[in-house]
Amino acid sequence: MSLLRVLSAVLANIGRNRRSFVLSSIGLIIGVATLTFFVHLGMGIQDGVLNRIYPVNQIEVEPKSVGIVGLREDVVGKDRLGKSLIEDFRAIPDVVQVFPKLRSKFQARLWGGQALFGYAARTEAFFDGLDPELLHPELKRFERVDERQETRRLRRQEPCLSDDECRLGQVCRPDTKTCGDIEYWQRFTDDGIALVCGITDPNTPDSAPLPDRCPDGLTCENNVCQRLCGVATASTDKPSRSPNDPACPSGQACVPADCPPGSLCQFVCRPTCAADAECRLGEVCNADTKSCERLRCTLPAADRQLQEDPIAARGRLTTRCANGVTPDNPACEPLTCPGRTYCAPKSLLHADGFCEAPIPVVLSPVLIELFNNAAASSLGMQKIDGLGAMLGVQFQLHFGDSYFAADLPQFQQSTKRAEITGFSQKAAEFGVTMPRTFVEALNARYKGATAAETYDTFILETAGNEDVSSLIAQLDGFGMTLARRSQDAQKAGDLLFILTVVFSFISIVILFVAGVNIMHTFLTLVTERRHEIGIMRAIGATRGDIRRLFLTEAAILGLFGGVVGNLLSYGATRLANWIGQEYLANIPFKPDEFFVYDVRVVLGGIAFACVFCLLGAFIPARRAARLDPAVVLSS
């Protein structure tokens, strides 16, 4: 019997037994819908939640510790937690990148939020440092950068020359000279701060200066940590550089440091430039040396740095005038620190300092949830409505001061401004996260170079998640273990896997029950169609033809159940996704899509339905093929 005639006969049988066909497919439809629904949900949670919070190819490790008289002590010595350990990790074949994390090692506190709460909130400040390249992908997703760029391409571009010509919330893009939305994730980078050193108490001129604590490779020169590259050979305005002095890094030039005329000047490394636009915020291009130098500024009084007013914080430049005359000229028209910068004094007792951009920081969404659910109600403060409202909010950091520990002398304390540039699950859960280089510089100033080079944890990145298991097995030899976050990631991943397996098993049980039901249905059909089968056998149909008729009908039943089951699953996922978007809107980092669709899962659901149908119909088809036409037709 040809395939066309088999299909024709099968379709005719289905038409005559539509009710049985539909009733038999209900179990298949429910089983396939349940299977694909939970598999797609598991994949969606894995990709949209777990992989964003805990990327599968990134693990955080920390030194092993043991309990000693109620306290925890690291097994690995502090001298091992430096750059040499980073190189050891990079030598592991499975590791493609290493990101060290450094926590602050000194006392500090912060205050701010006048615009949000109506008054400045104050708390102890804890912060750590991570490499910007590690956080940038997550920060871009939070700001929906790709969607906003697509929207920007569809609307008319407004030309501009400065930020003042753009609407509120926009900046003038230097590359296209058009207005565009602020992308705060780009601000999470190292724009540098003036790391002051050798400060004395202005109220006690004969006091000892602040120890010259600078990061490794830098030296205190003119109250700022700088990289030396030579020494002046004579007290002249333009000293020459010795050819034997060490060279500067690529992109930097060896130029005289700022010093009074006639004094012995050191040579320092500074980035080369041709215009101000090539320098970092708070720096300008020196026309004589073709290098970037930091702008010096002053506030009307030292206590002005404790005010939140961003306009007053811009101070006045001490090295430039708007009309081009020298600053000591009475006709000088004062200039303030340029846009997005402020005047950061050398210490709490100094009014003079340097123009700097606010330190970019990233917060954990868990911190905001903790504030809304506990602190806001307890302190009578307004809850924060959405994380996006926090972007661009500035606050102040007071280094050397504390609510819990002894304060440093006031001439050693300093204040800096900080700006919230995004939210990340990798950020400190109780504190703020800033670029690692800032924490290194601050630790070096207040605790010495060793504190800047002793890291706390390391984030190891592999090429794929299949390399993670072998990497974890090698950590024991380094005296390292998984940090709490990575342990939580493993537990969450294992729990999700178990739940997916359990629900998939339930779905397969439903399909098995549907297969048994199909077997019963086909056995009934064999009994009902005994005479029809006998006639077909009498006119020449073989046993194989009879088997093919029943198995083809079962395959069509499985195909129908698989397709309808996938459609039902898709409808259920759309409804579940809508409910999630509607009622879970305030949950931080909620994914836009709770389900991930994979054509292999869809085809697998259809294949499962067909397999269980064929298994259920195999025995009835075999029994139908064995019917003796003579016995059937004579009964």
C-alpha cells in the first residue's frame, strides 16, 4: 500500500472518529505544554536572572579561613594576595581574565540626598573597588542603552556645541556635535583624583607633614603623588632631563612638575595632548609642554567643602583667568572649575585644592530594597521609587572620619564628591563600589602602599561554563575557596536544575499516562474495526500495511498533540510574562522576558508526543495485524 493511500485511509478514519481523536490528544497536549513551559521557564530564569546576577563563566574566590577562638583567620598570608597571585591565576589554562577586588582599609562616612529626602542622610561609608570593564555590560543593560540608541536613530538629531544647548537630561556628544541622552555607565571609569601627600596642619605651621603615602611607583612632589621620570640638573625655568632617567609609559611625556620659579624641579610623567578635549575632566592641555596638567582651585573658606551645593563647590581657579591675565592681576576675571567638576581641597582644613570629577560609584539594588523596606519606614524617610531616579545623584564622602572608629587628625581628613552611575549585583551589598584604581589610591594615602596592593577577593572568568568545574577543583592548591556570592550562585543553579528536572519528570509522567490512554483507545479501535481490518486483509492488504495504518494514525495524533501543546505552552508563557511584568514591576533587575525559547525544546516536545503515541499504539497495531481475516469475516 502506497504512503498516499495510507495517509488517505488514516485521515478518513480520523474524520470518522473525531471525538476519540480529540479526547486521546488531551493528555498529550497537557504533557507537552507542561514540559515545554517549565523547560522554557528554567532557561529564562537561568539566562535572564541567574546569568546576569552570577554569570556562569565567572566565579569569585577568596582565601580559605579557619576558626580560632571564635574568630576567622585567613589561611593565605596577606603578602600572597597581590599582583603575583593575579599572574598565578592567569597562568591557569581555563582562566581568560582575572578581576581583583579591593575593599577600603580606613574609616570614612558619607552624607547626601538633600534633593531626594529633603535633608542630608548620613551613614558610615564602606566601599570596594572593581575594574570598570567587568561592570560595564551590566550597567549598559540596566540603562537599556541598545534600546535608547535605536530610539535616538529614529528621531531628529539636534545640533549643539555645548551641554547648555541640549535639553535637561541630555549632553552634547563631542563626536557628532548633537544632543544625546546621558549614558551614566560611561562615567564609571577612572577619571583620576589628585592624590595629595605631605600635607601639614595649617593651624600649626611647625607640625609634621602627613606621611608621603603614595601608591607603588609614585612619589610625593609638590603635595601630589606623581610618577617621577627625572631630576632637574639646574635651577632654571626650563630644566633639562637626564638621558639616563626612566622613561614614561606610552602616551605620556616627561615634563617639569609645577614648582616656584628658581627652585629645583623634578620631572614627572603626564599624558600628552594637543587640546583640552584630549585631557581628563579637571585637566587642561599645557601649550608649552603639550601635556595634561590638573587645574588648581580654591574655595572661599575651608568649611565650604562640607556644603552640598554643587555650584558653590566649583570654587575659583588659581591658575587661569577668563580674560587671559595672570591670576595675581587685579583685573583678573575669575573662572570656576569646568562643568561636571568641583574643587576638591587638599584636606578638611585647606581651602585650596584641585578640580576633579565626582568619583563614579555603583550601588547594589539589594541596598535600595533594604532602605525601602527597613530604613525608610523606621526613619520616616521617603521611599525611593525606581532605581533610575538615583542615576546622577551626588553625595559626599568624608575620609578619615567615622561614627564607630577614632578619627584621624583633621588636617589628614579630606572630602570628595561621588556620583551614582548605575546598579550592579556585583556591587557591595552594604556600601558603594567604585573603580578599583580609586580604592588603591585612597588606601595608599591613608594606610600605605601595602594596603593598596593587598586584594580581598578575585573574580575569575573562563571561556565557558564547562570550564568552571575543573577550575574550582584547582583552587584548593592556591589556598582559595569560593566566595559567598559564588556559593549562592551554585546553590541557586542547583536548585533551579532540580526544579526543572522535577517538573520535566512530572510532564513525562503525564505523557506516559497519555500513552497508556492512547493504547486503550487504539485497542478499542481495533475491536470496533475488526471487520474493516478483515476486509482490507481479504482484498490484499498485508500485515505490514495494517501496522502502518495504525502507527501512522498514532504519529499524526502525536504531531497534533505536540503542536497544540506547544501553542498552549506559548499562550501560557505570554500570560505568565504579562503577570510578571504587571505585578513584579518594582523588583530590581527584573528581566524583560522570563522565558527563553529554543526551537530544540519545541521540536523535542513534539518528538516526545510522537514517541509516546507510537509506543502506545504499537501493541494495538501488532494485534490488528495478526487478525485472521477468515475468522473475523465469518464471526
